[in-house]
Amino acid sequence: MSSGPSKVSKGRPPSDVWCNHMIQGNMQSRGHYSATCSYCRQYWRQGRPQVLSAHLANHCKKCPDDVSLYFAKIVRKNLAKEEEESADEDESDYPNKRVRQTGIKNFYGGAFDGWTDPRGNSLWAFILLTPSRKEYLLQLEDLSKNSHTAEYLSKVINDIICKVGISKIVAIVSDNAANVAGAHRLITNEYPSIINIRCIAHCTNLISSDIVKVDQVKCLVKRANILTRYFKNSTLASTWLKEAIDAKNIAGPGQS
């Protein structure tokens, strides 16, 4: 495994991403190499350090927590520098006219969610959403030592809002768990300008869960499962089904 460029030029020093986190491939252009993630094996034809750092911080599911946190700090620092440099860019880059009218050029949305890892730790991620629809992991916290009450979560969220800048946060997105909804209400009461938005994916999941509890739908799902098991468990039936799909030119996820 290569931990850095074979020849160090007189320019900027090699990025930390090459230190055991990325496998360096062939040189694609001067100073730029192909890259493969050491954890999930994702490949980039030209591995740019900013992209690789964002992958380790936000996207790699097999990246160790300490590595992810380390690169999250780097990404956050780069984001702050990038947004500062772009403060004077043309307002036409911003799609939301109503937000432009507020006079705030650098505005953000915030999203947060929590989950339990295989070790039983309660992890919470706080993501910053930029006007260009980029997502950055702003903070990843282990909150296992604290009770996740609405008051406690609102305090954690409030600390992050203050770090970013109260005037720069226009909305917060999360699921609708009781404690999270309570935290949202407390934040909205304190900062009326911040919009409380429910996660559409979570809402869709809740609606779907209610729908499948209806007796008629239960019956339909049960019969569909019987058919699915039949074709999966029978090689001959599976072959007939594939031939019928090909003959009828049926396209879609059902082909698999």
C-alpha cells in the first residue's frame, strides 16, 4: 500500500488522505494520481484531496470513527475557507429568491440524525447543507453518556447553530421522533427565523408503515410474498418468469 506520492515535488506537501487511507495509483496528470479507498475500495480516476477527504468524512461506511472524525474537522475547515472566499460571488448562483432578499449571501440548512452502532454507542451526525446542495459532515458526536431528552438535544443543536452563525441557518431537517420534535420546538421558539422541516424520507416511511397495517394491504403483501418465494425457490419457475419478462419486453426492477 502506498502512503504518498513516490516523488515529493517542491509544491504543497502531500495530503493526509494518502497516509494509509487511500491507495495511490498511477499518475493521471502532474501531481494528481488515481486513488482507491483503503476501507471500502471505491475508486477515483483522479483523486483530488478535497474529494477524498469528504469521502472519508461523510460517505465511507467502513471508515473507522476516529478517521471519519479527523477528516470531518479538515472538511469543516476547508468549507469555512471556501465559503469565506465565495462571499462576494454573484447572487444569481442562489436559487432561492426569497432568501436572497434577506441580504444573507451565505445561508445554510442543517440536518441531524442519530443511530446506534454495532457496539451500542449512540452516534449523532450534524450535517451542513449549502446553497449549491453540497453536504458536509459538520460534527459527529457520541452522545451515549447523556439522556436524549428534548432539552438536551436542543442544547446540542443550539451550540452548533451558534458556531455556524444564527443568521446563516434558515432551516433544520430531522425525523419526527418525540424527543427530536420537542428539540425542534424549543429551537423554533428561540429562533423564529429558523424553519422546522420534517425529513420527507422518514415521513414516507411512516406513511408506508401505516398503509401495510390495513387488512386489504396485508392480504396483498402476503400473496405477493408467496409468489416471490415460489419463483425464488424454484429454478424452473424462475427461468419461465425470465423468459416471459423477455418475451413481453417488461423493464423494471422486477427483472432481478
